Amino acid sequence: MKKRTGGFPALLLVLLLCLGVAVGILAARLQERQPAPTPTPEPTLTPEPTSEPIPSLSPEECGHPAFENGVCVLCGYACEHPFHSTEGECLICGSKVVHHYVKALCSCGRSPDFREDLLPDRFYEPCEQEGTILRWSFETTDWTRQMPVTMNVSFYLPYDYDPGQRYNVLVLMHGLRATEESWLNTPWELEDGREIQMRWIYDRMIAEKIIDPLIIVSASQYLNRGEDFYKPKYEQMAYELQNVILPYTVENFSTYAENGSPEALIAAREHFALGGNSWGSYFTYDTGMCQSLAFFSRFICLSGDANSGWIVESLDSAAQRDYPIALYYAAAGDYDVALKGEQSVFYSVVPLVERLRDGENAFFHVCRGGHDWATWSIEIYNALQLLF
């Protein structure tokens, strides 16, 4: 009988083949259930800084509504870059712009740097960027005394004065025992014995871009005490400001008025200011607010007094009530003989004149000082920041 061989090995071979197929199928299904591998991202390259200049911006891009000659009337926007610190320095190029205050607040959030005491020493020293002083005189007749008189006028032109550029104009009037040069280059002594000149303050403020360059005019006045001291002299000063001094200024220097005619001066009144100290403050009230509001929109009254009733009546008169007042700044020293008088005028006039608003376009300030040029040096610094 033959011995049978191959039955068991064949069966084993079949089983092994079936097992291999089953394992293959199971492995394929497990692989289908696993998520596909995430591809490795290619590295991104940071671009090299460009050396191209930052593009210039048009004035409209500062976001403010009113511009004059390409400069924003709210923030003084002139730099081509839009970001500045509260000190006025551009955060991109380092250039500095002047702060312009509306309701005592610049659009950047900064308030004026009002001083209560003497200014830092550098304001009482000559500045390298020195303005120019020119002089002129004209012949007229003193209306009160009916006699000929020579009136003197001094002009301060800012450093690097450019006839192709327009400038705001501030007319400053002096007090008793002073002259048309008192607000410019007359030496005045401080309490500590230092001799100062007011023009050094203007030079420094312009050089440090605290204020825009401006023209300052200072004229001699009718200060003799006669029988008809008050009204005729204020009327004559108003007439000469409107018909002699302002026209001469406009025709010989670069201002915002197109010419010296009354119509052109009135059209540019936003760019003309009037101020004074002591008797110059009286003249600012009576010559300016009461008789020349069509020609001046801004007033600085330091250590003076006036007839409050006449001021209110004049400001609300048919001839003047339609002219807005951009600034009324009044001040005196804390032991100034004129403190009560100046304070009384301010707080009598402002509540009664609707277009004067305390803290918006009307300000009264008291610093440490008496009836002297130390006080007026502090307060002209304060006022100039708000003026234009």
C-alpha cells in the first residue's frame, strides 16, 4: 500500500495564504483611518527695510477741516508726517511743529505752557536767531492840543524774515514813562538786577517753535494828561491805527492783507491783534475793542483798566456786534496795583458779551509780580501761545 504524502502541508499553505490576505486587508483599512500627514510649511522671508522715503501727505489727510496756505489752522500741520509728540516733535523725522490752541487745547491734546513766575533764563538772554528792528515816523497833529507832533513806530521782523511768506501782525502799545521801543529793545531791570529786552522773548519763542514767526508793531501814543484826556486821544489813536499805521505796515511788509485799504484790512482782521500794558491796556480796550473791532480780532490787556460799560456797549453795537472775537487775554501780577482794575473789567465784560466765553476765547491770568516788566514778560509769553 502506498503511503500518502502532501495533504497536510497543502492545507497549511492554504491557511497561511488566507491569513496573509486578511492581514493585508486589515492594514490597508487602518491606514485609511489615519489622517494624512500635514505638509511642512516653507519658511517665510522677512523683507529687507526699504530706503525709500515715506510718502508725503496732503493737508486734508490730517483730518482737520480748515487750512490756510497749506497749514492746518487747528494743529499747525506742516510736516509731511502725521504723528507728533505732545512737545510738537515728529515721531518719524524729528522735525518740530508749532502748537495751535483752540479753546486752550491743541488738537494733539497739549495745553498752553502758562507760566506763573519768571521764565527760564534763556528767555532773558540774546538768541542767536535774532529778529530785526526797523523804525519809522510820521507827522500829524495832536487833536487835543491842536499842535504838530511826530509819532514814532518800531517794527520787529522775525529772524529769517521772508517777503514771500505771509505773517500775522501784533500791535503793542506802551504805558506811561515808556516809548515805542519799550516792547522791543528798551533795557528793563528784573528784581535780581538782570537787564532784559522783550525782543529776546520773541526771538526765543520763534526759534524754539513755541509760536509762529510774526511781525510786531509798536507805536508811540498820546499819553499827556489834558482837559479832554480820554475820548479824543483814544479816537485819534484809533484813526491813526486804521488809516496810517496798519496801511503802512501792510504796504511795506508781507502780511495777510492784500493792500492797505480799509476793505483789505478788514478782510484780513483774523491776522491782526492789538495789545498793551498799563495805559497801553486802556488803549487796547478803548482804541481797539471799542473803536477798531473791524480791524482786530485778538486782544491782550495787561495790568490796565477801562470803562466796562462802554466796552460792552461798543461790542454789542450795530457797527461791531457781527465781528467775532478770537481772543481776549487779560492778566496782571498778584501784587500789581492794576490787578483789581484789570480783573474787574474782565469779569464785568465777559458775562455780558455773548460771544466772549471764559476759558474758550477769554482768559484771565494772574502771575507772581507787580506793575513791572517782570510781570509783563511772563504774561506776553503766556498770551503769545494763544494769539494766532
